[in-house]
Amino acid sequence: MDRRSFLLGGGALGLAACAKPERDLLASTNIDAIKLQPAATAGTISTSSGSPSTTSADGSEVAPQTSPNSLYPVVVPEADLPGIEFVVNALLPTTNVSATRGGPTQWTFDNPIESGGPLVFLMDLDSFTDNEFYRVLLPVRPNGSFGWVNANDVSLTRHNYRLKIELDAYRLTLSDHSNVIFTTDIGVARNNTPTPQGIYYTTELLHPTIPNSVYGVYAYGLSGYSDTFTEFNGGPGQLGIHGTNDPSTIGTNVSHGCIRMRNSDISVLVEEIGLPVGVPVDVV
């Protein structure tokens, strides 16, 4: 097999723990310090929090149909259920999150986030039937933390994507509707600064303003953080998936925690597939 495999053709329509190959390449490896700008969002599929009405051939409104899967109070076609994920999008300038359902505020998140992108969370699907609060995965330490947001403060979008990072195999795999559509080899962390295993999600999509940067042409921020670095070159040790200006590092242990891709490969995710934020990432 070729080094990468894009199986379905055209596709569907700071990263402070990243190492740089040369110490003087950038003044800082903090994602905000090098002034990355949010890339144009693409690929997010909108849905309403209630069942949408439909229109008949003569233009008259038809009552919404019951979802084929009773778990979801929105109309979700049967074909869209495999691998479905719901993204919780903040509507307010600040979003309060509680450690328990309906409990006191424990975290407050700004919207937009520091890099300028929208604040999103990944929903725990077990909480979807709750009409008042959603349980969401949080972009905080410790990794894997969950909290509860008020359903009135957010909107929902849905997609069917999932990323898998296999550290020992140096491999990234993207699935859509539970089917593998893209796989390629990657660069991973050094043994003394490992990427923590677990489930994360993409929090932001950024486009480096510095040509030929260590981050390559695009960078996805992740909700997880390094266990080795609580601070790294002025940043919080956030993990990420990004391109590289040194493709010779692909297939090696090179970074301080981030996942490296060839620029051509991450461009497939962003430009051809339109991979949105809020995509779960399994690091194993």
C-alpha cells in the first residue's frame, strides 16, 4: 500500500508541546505566540435541537417524522447513525460548565477561544436524551475531564468522523460513518515526552501565518495536554495534529507530544474532506 490511502475519492462535503527541528526556526513554539489564525471552517453539518419540519412535493409543510433511532430527539436518517457524533457549540460570550448535572459552576470558558476560533465541546452521547443539560468532554487538565453545560446556552451540529492515532504504528486513520476513508503515516512524540493515550477532540483549526513553519500548512488543536509539560515555551502544553516543514521526520519519534503529518496529508483532511472541529481523536 502507498504511504497514504484515501479510500473514498473526493471526500465529504497552543500546540505548545510540539518540537521544532531547529531551535532558531521560531521564537516560540506556543500556538498563540506565533500568531496562528483560524482557518475557514468547513464540513460541519448543522442540525436543530428539535425535529425539523419537511416540505412535500406541492410545497406544503409536513409534520416531522420520528427519528429511526429513538435515542435522538432530532430527525437523523438511518444512514447517518453509524459513527454519529454531536458537537456542542457555545452561543454566549462565556459558557459555564458544572462538574455535576445542574450543579454550581466549576469552569468558565470564553467564546471565542484565545486563538479566535469558536468554543466547542464533544458531547457524551449518553446524555443526548437530556433536554436540559449535556455532558461534554472538556479541553482542560486532567485529560478526560467531563462537565455539564446548560442546553439553552448551546447549539448542536453533527458529523460522522473519528480519528485514530496509533503511536507505535506511526499511523493516523480517519473514519466516516464507521468506514475507514483515509490513512497515512505520521511523526509522533519522543519516548521521554510521550503523547498521553486517551480520547480527545479537535478544538480548533488554524492556519500558520508564518510561511514554512514547523506547524506546516494547517494545525488542529486538541482538547488534551502533555503529561510531561505543564508549561512549554510560554504555552500550556496543549497537544495538536499539524503539518511540518520537515517531512523526513514522518515515521519517527520527534515531537514533544504533538502528531506530525505531511503538509499534503493534512491538506487532504482540511481541503478535500473538510474535517470540522469537534471530531473525536482516539490516541492508542
